[in-house]
Amino acid sequence: MANIYKNSFYDPSTTDAVTLYTAPTNANAIIQNIQITNQSGSKVVTARITDNSASTSYIVAHAAITGPTICN
């Protein structure tokens, strides 16, 4: 089985939840890294992974960051 890597970038214009990637129905996804960059000011960031097949959302990161900062 071949591995397919995907980079996804997002510049938020809203504080609402946004879907960045959806795995195909015949595949599984392994998330290797999530990187969050704050260019300025103070921000509170929450990253979630949602398993739609189980209708469950997991918080994988929650951080208060002051820019300029990069969190992995």
C-alpha cells in the first residue's frame, strides 16, 4: 500500500471550526504533525481531530500563544 503525503495550509478568517482534510472513504489518515504559527498578539488555539464514523471529536492541542511563535 502506497503512502500519500499531503500538506495543507490555512490562513483563518473566522474563529469557527474549519475542515482542512477529509480522508477518502476507502482509506485511513495518519496525522504526522500540526504546526500553528502566530505572527503577532496573543491567541488561544485549539486543534481538534474529528472521527466522523464515530461522531467523536478529540482535542489534540490547546495553547495560548503570543506571537511571533510557532507551535508543533
